Amino acid sequence: MGLNNVMKQEVFGYLPDGREVRVVTLESGSGATARVMNYGGTLLSLTVPDRGGVLGDVVLGFDSLEGYLGEHPYICTLVGRYGNRIREGTFSIDGQAYTLACNLPPHHLHGGIKGFGRMLWDMETHTDKNGESAVLRYRSPDGEEGYPGALDVQVTYTFTPDHTFRIEYQAHTDATTVVNLTHHAYFNLACGGGVLRHEVTLFADHITDTDAHLIPNGKLLKILGTPLDFSRPEPIGRRIQADFQPLRYGSGYDHNYVINQWNGALRIAARVHEPLTGRTMEVYTTQPGIQFYTANHLHDLKGKAGVVYQPHSGFCLESQHFPDSPNRPEFPSTLLKPGETYRQKTEYRFPAGG
């Protein structure tokens, strides 16, 4: 079926300059839903069943647009042009140096001062045999946040009948640039309280080793047998306060895990199980890394239904290329050239019965 002839887009609010912000609800066919906003490509809610079939919203967020317009740590937004950190906000392409906004002084984080999570995207909808989708588009002009080249980005959210929330990214540029798109969803499979009881499995034997600013030093650190080892299911809270230097750097888990045997194909990167509700989430991605972050820096943030988010109210699994790759030729390249297509696919799957 064609675009814009299936799902109704509703007004969610207005930006300070008067532009209209819209939201669309994607339905799985069994009552589960995903609500997507075109401001920041934000995932407003994601309801999936527990072991008894009871639906619950498994992502953090706010009740109104005003919450998303305020200061918050990328709550459930798109991230770009470059997810994660770039050392000192600088990199070079073919000998030409570029300087980015250093919004995490002295470094660049998640695309800069505004980034894609604070842009208003064009949004269309469609449905087919794979489920209902929202297609978002944004043109990032040459020089935005310091990046070279005009970048045309398309992100497609699909919610399938088997409760898979799929994100597919595409981008084209008119000048060589760097691209690393991701999504910053904060999950809580218990739909409330903390996430320290959530049992996590990460299909990764290494992380990118970092300095105290979480900037990679170019080495891969083997983590088997350490407090960062999630090769078997482990509760988030069991070792989060262990006396281990990488944990101290992140004030908890905030690390780029190097996915085992990455080859660019869609493969499993993570599995999370919440024992009380029985919900399970599996993350599949085409990316070489996934940032596991346990919301260590959430403090007194008023969220949905008046709930105040604190550290470990949620967790993130951000599929990505490695941090600071533009300055690390030993890492998989994030360069995008004219005539090429950037592609990334990530799926958050919620198996029936947990």
C-alpha cells in the first residue's frame, strides 16, 4: 500500500516556532503498539505483553512534548550524525580537518548541541505484510554541527505482528563525511522501578578500551571473567559497583561491546530477561558494536505519570560503530562518500512467552 493512507497522524504539540509535531501509533495486530513522534524520531511508547499477556510500556519518556523539549539525556531519540564520542570534537578526511561542537567538553557527543534527536523530521506512514511503518526523513545541511557534506537521512520504524520493533537507517551524502546513526531508547521491561534485576546476555568477548573520558585508546579489552562479562545471563546489579577501572570510568555500565564475529549481517547482539514479568528482549543488528548503558546519570528527572527517574531506572542498548572511529583507522570505517549508501538495521524482538 502507498504512503500516508493507513495510519492516522495526530498532533502532539507545537514547537516554540509554531511548527506542528505529530505522532503515529503502529499496531502489531494483537494490541501491542509503538508510538513514534517526528520530533527527534522519538519512540514515545512501546507496549508489549508479559508472560500472562498483560501489555506494558517498556520505554521511559514524558507525558507531553514539553518534556522532550527540555533538557534530558536523549530519552528514546534518534542520534546522529555520529552516535557516541569523538575525541576533542575533531577529525580529518583526506588531510582536511573538521571541528565539531564540543557539547561534552572537551569532546563531541551524539551529534552535537542539537543533533538529530532535536530536529523535526518529515514523517509518512505505510503498511505491508511486514507490519505498520513510519518513515522519517531529514536533510542535514553541509556544515551542520561542523560536519562536512549535506546528508539525506531516512529512518524507517516498523512494528511487526510478532512484536519486533525494527529500525532501518539509510543515508546519502554529497561530500565525503562520517556517519554513525543509532537510537537512544531507554528500556525497562518491568515497566517501573529499577532495572538492576534484569538479566543481561551480551554476545561480545571484548569492549573498546577507553580512558577516563570513555574515549577509546584503540585497543580491544578482553572482558571474559571480569565484571563486564555478560557472556552468560547476569543481573545488571550483581557487579555494577565492583572495584574495576572501566566501571569506575563509566560510573556503572557505559561501554561499547564488540559484537562477536561481526560481518555486517544481521546477528544477535544482546538478550535481556526480566524475571518478574517474564518479558524478554533480543537485540539483532548489522553494526559491529553495541553501547550498554545503565542510565547512571539519570537524576530527579520527572517522567511518565509523574514517575521520577533516577540512576538505573532504565538501560540502553545502542547499536553502533565504535566511538571515535573517525580518529581510529584500526576500527571499522564510518566514512560515507558520494554515490554510496549508508545502511544500518537493528531489531528489538520481544518473543512470545518471554
